[in-house]
Amino acid sequence: MKAGISFRDITPPLRTRLADHTRYSTGVHDPLYVRSLVLDDGSHPTAIVCLDLLFGDFAFCDEIRMLIQKRSAINHTLINFSQTHSGPSVYKLPDQVEENEPHEEVWINDLKLRILDSVEEACSKTVPVTLYAGRAPVQIGFNRRVPDEHGVVHMAVNKDGPVVPWVDVLHARNESNDPVAILFAHAAHPVIVHGASTETGRDFAGFAVDCIEKEWDGGATAMFAQGCCGNINGYPLRTGWDGAKEAGHTLGMAVINAVKNSALINADKLDFRSDSFMLPCEDLPSLTQLDADMDRLTIFDARPDESRLKKLQTIKDMVVSGEKPSLRFDMNRLSVGKDWGLIALTHEPFCEYELWIHEHAPYTHTMVMGDTNGMQAYVATDAELARGGKGGYEAGGYPCFWSHTVRVLNVGLAIGTECTIKQHLSNLWKAI
């Protein structure tokens, strides 16, 4: 097995819109990076690309993967977004009608080139390695969904809610037995700084990476990959850079512990499998219901919300045309025999999906990544989707206008989503 790793600075210019598109960057706390790891068994070179950005859509990720294939002859690429809320995304939500500013377009074009350069350099730097896998207990986040007495979900600390209380690590050692690349995955939104600063930065993930690399005096390059963080926030929320540093140090020390206590991966052949399918959304409301909701917004609201009216009109057009909304869902599996398996999912799945994968996947060591190869929606469990309009920000169906369940429209995914995803996952790892 060979491995190569490389990174590039992708920090956007000042006055770039940050996560929520309401704040503009006013400085740089720490640089944002693309980090690329190439694994090559001699037959199936595969790239894992980790970006210190909020997210990118399918169009962006599909383009980058195609360009990597043309430029570096790598057929399989996984592009993971850290979800730092102190950085930009690379596409706008449909209800944000403003165009990218010229300097943002220049940065996005340059970003694509830096990703390609990073992967190409990683390919050129591959050396013989031995792979190791490990896990260490750590929890730097909390479940952020709390239902009130009426069953309506609000964003708050849910001490009893599910989380992923560990970090998974894959690392490569060279022929001198020194770590050269450390990939680690943990599920928690990097939102500890969010709202407390308008400087760009990596949040807790950056501090974790720096902590790990310091342990090996810069001889090893570390990469943070986001897990299934759809319902998990980093803690303490919005407390600034000091809070992020503390959480990052905690995570980094857990990774160091996992590296030092990791197990040898004996297999040496890579196997890559992928699956793509459509998830159905909930039934659209009737025209009568839509007209009533539009009247409510225009007649009774003192300041009608134009974005909501636009969404309602879009839904109305779909009802008239007979179109049914759906959501593309991709999943990928990279495995090394039965010793180690990486499951990568699109969008922002709830942490319950990661917990289920760890319980059922057939590998000795399993790593899970969400936010990979495209992001458009939160993906809740069926139990949370069943709340309908009470499901809140991540799972609320129509007419929960603050929901981002499906970002194209304010309609939810259909109940049965969870069963569909789990069935496809089971099929994905059957053929090993």
C-alpha cells in the first residue's frame, strides 16, 4: 500500500459571506485548508479530500471529482466538508437570490484549482506505508434537539439525546514507522465560534489538527473529516475562539491516544463501491392549503416575508404541474478487506445513522463521514420526520418555514427515508 498527503491554503478574501450569508468576513483567525490523502494499492488509487468549508452542492462536487479523474487518473474521490460556520459555502441556498460578488467568484475558481493541485501533489508524493486504525472515547458536542411540552422541537442542549461519543482514526506509517498521515472523523458541528466572531477559521477542528501535528513536530499531516453531525452541535455553542481551542485540544488529545493505541490493518487491497438513489419527499399540500397560507402571509402579516411567498409559489407550481419533489442521496464505501471500512454519506445525516452503521457494518474498524460529495439537506430519522411541522429546523415538514429539511423547498422527506437508507447501506457492504 502507498499513501501520499498534501494541503493547500484556501482562505477566502475579506468580505466573503460566511455560513449564514448574513455575516461578512472581517479578518482571518486561522487559515482554511484543503487536505488530500491518496491511498493506492497499485490498482485502485482513491482520494479523500477534506475541506475547511461549510458545504458544497452536488454540482460543485461532481465537477471536482470529474476534474480529478481527468487530471490525476483517480476514479474514486470523496470530498468531505468540515462544516465550519466560520467559513463560506460554495453555493447559495435557493432562497438567497443575491449573486456571488466578483471577488467570491474569483475565489471559487481558484479554490477548484487548489483542490486539484493538492490531489495531484498527494499522488506524486505517495510512499510505501502501513495502515493502522483506532478509536478513542471523546465527546465535544451535544444533541441539539429538544421537544417542548407541545412536541415542537427547539435547538437546545439535550443531555439525553444520542451522540457519537468517540473519534475514529486511520493513520499511515512510513517504512521508518513514523506517522505521515492521520485521518480522523468525529460528528459535531463546528459552531463553537459561530456568531461570536466574523473572522474566518476552522473552529475546533483546526485546533485539533494543530494539536495532533504538534505532537509529531510537523512530521505528520492531520485531516479532520466530519461525521453524521445533523443533530449535534459542538459545545460550548457560540463562545468564541477560546471555547473552540479547548474543545479542539480535547479532540486532538483523543486522536493522539487513538494513534498510539491503534491496530494494524493486515489487508492491503482497496475496494470501492458506490450507490445513488432518490429519496421521496412528503406529499405536497393542496392548492386550497397553499392559497390559505399565501393569504395569511400577505394579509395578516405586517411585513410579508417575500422568501416564504416565493417558496409557496414554487410549491404551488409543482402541485399544478404534478411534479413530485425528491432528494438525491449518494453513499460510498471504501474498504481494506474486512479490517477497515469507510462509509461516506451525502447531506447532513442525523447521528443515529452513524451509530447504526457502527453497529451493523461488517468491519473490524469502521469510520463514517457525512457531508461528503454534496450537501442539500438534513436527513432525519423516521421518528423525527413523523413530527411533521413540529420537527423544527432539521426535520420539520410543511409548513415549517424555518426548516431546512430539503433546502430546495420547505417540505420534508417522506417517512420511510430511514428504512430506505439502511437497506441501501446493507447492500453496499454485502459484496466484500
